[in-house]
Amino acid sequence: MTGINRRHFLLTTGATLASASLSSLSFAQSKDAGAPRRGGTLNMLINPEPPVLVSIFQTTGPALVASSKVLEGLLAYDFDLKPKPQLATAWKVADDGLKYTFTLRENVKWHDGQPFTSADVAFSIDLLKSVHPRGRSTFANVTRVSTPDARTAVIELAKPAPYLLKALSAGESPIVPKHLYASGDPLSNPHNNAPIGTGPFRFKSWTRGANIVYERNPDYWDAGKPYIDSLVLKVIPDAAARSAAFETGALDLGGENPVPLTDLPRLTQLPQLVTETRGYRFLEPLSEIDFNLDHPILKDLRVRQAIAHAINPQIVQKTIAYGYADLSPTPITPGSPYHDAKLAPYAFDTAAAEKLLDAADYPRKNGGPRFQLTHDFLPYGDMYRRQADYVKSALARVGIDVTVRSQDLPSFLKRVYADRQFDFTSIGVNTLFDPSVGVQRLYWSKNIRPGVPFSNAPHYSNPDVDRLLESASTEAEEGKRVALFQQFQQIVYRDLPILNLVAPRMVTLANRRVRNHTVSAQGLEGNLADVYLSA
């Protein structure tokens, strides 16, 4: 493809995709004039297959999607991230920000018939604080959760946590049944793969490699909901097969770019399919490259800087993400009020990269490579595979021989976060609604936690960064929080434990008969209690 034709392809593809999303948005969210129709089965894509079905210690996107249909949180959130009742019907925050009092919903039962009480809330908050990748920082200032009665839970803090009221969704902070988790290791609890919750759907079966089946909870506290009889989460690893499944009607719904973006213009020309771009504000996704700072070559800042200069972020934005992304050279994305817009992406400069590698004493060897690295990629959609292939070709130009390694999601997570048998990796993370929740975990030295996915994979440790992150997590004055987070961004931009590239813009694809699938900031990570299928 010539340069001119390639540019034309990128521009027209991006414009077509954007036009398709906007033109179908209004229909995707329209409602039938009458009451919601009851019955039917909703076939929804889950990609890749989740390692577990409970998100009490997992933050992989598929685990959050699967978990939130069965387990619930204290709160849900509207499109503006304003809290709404879920398991809590009312809440009050003390003037000093050190006490959050929640009134819990009455007559709620776990799927096994046991009553839901404040004891479940207190137990779950303690568990999140100890085993959840983000919960360690989210609930770091919680001293205890008192339970004056079965319908009241009081979260008490040693220091303010200005983000806390936004962190209590079902996916982010699920409430699990104490009577099933109080004994034994929570990480190996059998209910992680056969969950029991309070939500609108009950677990029925999990056929590995094929589907997860949920059935309607007839005793759900929100009487009359859910409207559908069953929800089937289908596992379809092959991208072409996913597109075909939407085309034939085998799939009704899928989120987070469920098909290759190049297929969207064609698919949205079909009369039965529409797109939706809302429902991702809670996530704020970010694509990045994580370096293993324990690696003998990559621990050298000059090498990491060379790699940054050899990778063109605009190619990642326009070619890898097909224009469906914004450049984000910092871990706090441009959509956040805490983003430091003064920091520009590392300049694409292969000459500078070569000079840095020479200075680091890694010369080219008789015309061959300077050294070899293995690059792993997150097996989530097809973007990270394409990014890994680009990284290989880009680094070859400056004398670095890269082998791209693929594996399934559980193997990837084990390799990177448990065994640490990796060099560097293309990965996506959700930076979420507040940096103290979604970003701190990636750079905080206290979150170097072997075996915990999406924690501090590089093993980065900087006392100044720790201090800034910890100060921002307790600072109630907004202007001071902005200043703290901007100082943090400037340091990690310089230290480069992670090369931040782009903030992807996500798309949901749906059959027109699927109504009310995106009704909150959580999108398809919501509980889908409002979903129904039109005739």
C-alpha cells in the first residue's frame, strides 16, 4: 500500500467508523413505547474467556463483566458518575470525610437463600483491601467497617479518601457472601468459578472454551427484573468468527471493540446491527508498554528511552487503533481533569534511539542485532497483537531483535504477574474514574504484589512517587490534587517504567432488538437487569 493510499485508508476508515457510531447511537438507546418485553435469551460476547467469574481479586475486563451480573456493589453510577442505589439505598459522608454511613437494602437474599446483611459488607471491604489489585490503595485508609445493625454499615477512615464514593460499583468492589468466603483461601474458593450473589442473574454453568450461562433470578430484590430468561456469555477467540457471529445473529451484544474496527463500517450497514459509544467513562482505558525493571538490559533508562524513541505513537493511534484512540503519553488520560497536557509523546527519532543504545554499550554486532528481547502481549481483542507486531518491526530498525510471544489470558497473567518471566509487554489497563484507584496501583511500590494481576508489573519503586500518590489519595482540595498528580506524571514520564501510548475509544456492537443494554457509566459491566429483547 502506498503512503498516499495508506493515509487515505486511515482517514476514510476513521471517518466512516465515527459516522457509523454517531448515526446509530440514537437508535441503540431508543426504547419501545410499551412496557419491556419479557423472556428470551441474550447471547453476549465475552472476550477473552475470564480466568474466574468473581472480581473480588481480579480486574481483568472479562472477569468484571461476568462478575457484575451475579454479584452487586453498594452503588451504581449514572453517565455523569453520580452514585445511584444498588445494595445501599442511602449514604451519608461526614463533614471531615472520615466516615461513610450506608443504609442497606432490606429483604435481599443471596442466591442460596441466606439473608444479605451488613456483616457481608464489612467482610467484603476487608477482603478487597487485602486481595484486590486496586483495593489495596482504594481502601488503604479504612480502619474498620462497623455494623451497628444488620441494615447499616459504616466505613471509618484514618484519612480522607475523596474518590471512595465512586469506587463502590459491582465490578470494582463486589460484595461477596461472608458465609461462603470466611474460611479458607479466598483466592481458591470454589465459588470464584460458580458464584453466588444477590444480583439479577444466577450462575448455571460454565463450559470452558465455549460459554458461561446465567439464568434469571426470580427472587431478585428489584421486582419484575431482569426481563430476559437467560444470559449466555459466549467465548469466541477468533476475530473473524466474532464478526460472522454478529452478522448471522449468533451474537446479540458485545463491548470493548468486540470485532476488528475495520469490520465495523460493513457490519453497521446491516439493518440489524447498531453501535454505542457510551458506557466507558467508568473505565478510561489506556494502552501501554510495561518494562520489567529487573531485566538486566531494560533496567537501563537509556535503553527504555531508546525504545520510546523508536516507537511512533501516531502509528499506534492511526494504524493499530484505526483512529479510535487519543494520544496519551502519561498514565492519566486526556479525558481526566488531572491529565498534564504539557507532556508530549516521546519524539519518534530513530537516530536518537541508536545514539542512546550506543551510549548504553549495546553496539550493533557485525551488522546483526544489538540484543534480543521477547515481547508478550495481552490476549484481549486484536489490538495488542497488532501493537506487538509493530513493536517488533519498529525495534528491528534500531538493531533490537524482538520475538513476539502469544499465550492465553491465564498464562499471560501468570507469566507477567506471578512468575515475572517476561521482558516487556503490550498491555491495556483501565485507569478508571480517579487516578488514586486506577493509576496508583501501577506505580506505587507498595503494590508490588506477586501473583496479583494489573498491579505494579515493572517493579517500579520511587519514594517521591509514593509520597505524591499517597498525598493525592487523601487530599480533599481539588487544586492541590491536580498539582500532586501533575508532579507524579512528570516523574514517571522521566523514569519511564511504563511507556504510555494511547487512550483507546471503545465501541459496543448490538443487535437492534437488544434494548437498554447501556444505561450507566458501567456500560456492559453493569448488571443488565434492564435489558430486554424487542419483538
